[in-house]
Amino acid sequence: MAAALDAATVKAAYRRYARVYDLLFGAIFQPGRRRVIRSLGCRPGERVLEVGVGTGLSLPLYPPETRVVGVDLSRDMLERARERVARLGLRQVEGLLEMDAERMAFATGSFDKVVAMYVVSVVPHPERLVEEMCRVCKPGGDIYIVNHFSSDHPLLRASEGLFSRFAGKMGFRPDLPLEPLLEGTGLQLVEAGRTNLFGYWRMLRCRNGCRSELAA
Ligand SMILES: C[S@@+](CC[C@H](N)C(=O)[O-])C[C@H]1O[C@@H](n2cnc3c(N)ncnc32)[C@H](O)[C@@H]1O
């Protein structure tokens, strides 16, 4: 399954999406973005990392006193995010960096909060991504994930299985199971809810259970 998506495939897919991404996935995913950022309850001066920030649709939602860093693998998506920041004068954005979120250049424990919206089913190794999010987050800090995970409904699950063979072309896998992410990483689930159309996506609010010295 993981072999269907690698860095080159993801970059190629999001090079194609970049120009039309906001039109296709702007409004439809916005309830999830709003919910996460409201729930983050950012306090002035807090540093937030958003992995897979894409075209930066979430960036205007952060309070101006927050310091937000976004990373993304796709230069084309980041270009759109940079245009948005310049156009809207978003002073909460400290930086937008081209970086693989599975192997980030940040020191351990650099951020108060770390967010991944619609990203864990896009990266080649979701568990590695989550472990890296835990590493760069302060111990006990907040980690938020919004994503679709494989459905509990047998029919939906079967169709997701069929579509998964096109994961490379689509740029995401539709049948990512949730359990390994929770069991095999430093995430401690605090709250799980459903969001967006038909509640098909889930929002996970987690505490970072990694101790920095162990994660380093
Ligand atoms: C579905 S888009 C989500 C974008 C944005 N979070 C949103 O709310 O619209 C997935 C994003 O994850 C990025 N991505 C995929 N793999 C990545 C990786 N290993 N490191 C960083 N970004 C990655 C893609 O380039 C793309 O911009």
C-alpha cells in the first residue's frame, strides 16, 4: 500500500493540483480547518507547526498573535501559500518552508502545537510522519489531525479498497486505517470527532506522549 505513494509521486500529483486545489478542496474541507484552529485555542506567542500546509487555505484563520510555520513537500503548493500570505498580509505566518514532514530540520520540542490537515493519507509513511510531529512538538503539547480514515461501513470500505489502487494518481490513499497511527506512535488520543460533508472525515485532538529526550 505504502509503495503507491512516494515523494516523487506526491510532488507530481500536487504540481497538477496546485492551480485548481482551492477550487476543488477549498470550501469542502474548510469546516475541518475551522474546527481545528478554533479548538487549538492559540495563545499569543505560541508557535504552531502545520505540516503539509498546501496552498495555505488555513493560514488566515490563525489569530494574528500566533507564530505559524508551514512546511510542504510541493514547491507548487507552497508558491500559492506564499502568494496568499503576501496578498493578505498575514503577519501570523513566521515561515513557509519546503521540507519533507517525515524528516524535518527542526530541533526536538520546537513547537507548542502541531497540526496535519488532510495530510496523513498523502505521505508515503503515515506513522513516520506522526512520530516526527511528536518529536518536534513539546512534550505534552497538542497534536491535531484531520483526515479520512478507512470506513467502518463494509460497502464504503470495499469501495475505498478498490480506489486505493489509484492512490498514486489521486495523490492520497482512501483506505488508511486509524488504529496503527494511535497504537504505534506517541499520540495520546484526547478527543475524536467527525467533520465535513456527511462526517466522512475525522478530527483527532491528541496529546504528545513522546518525551523529548526519547524522541531525539
Ligand atoms: C490534500 S493536501 C492538504 C493541504 C492543506 N493542509 C489543506 O488543508 O488543504 C496534502 C498536502 O500535503 C503535502 N505533502 C504530502 N507529503 C508530504 C510530506 N512528506 N511532507 C510535507 N508535505 C507533504 C502535499 O504536497 C499537499 O500540499
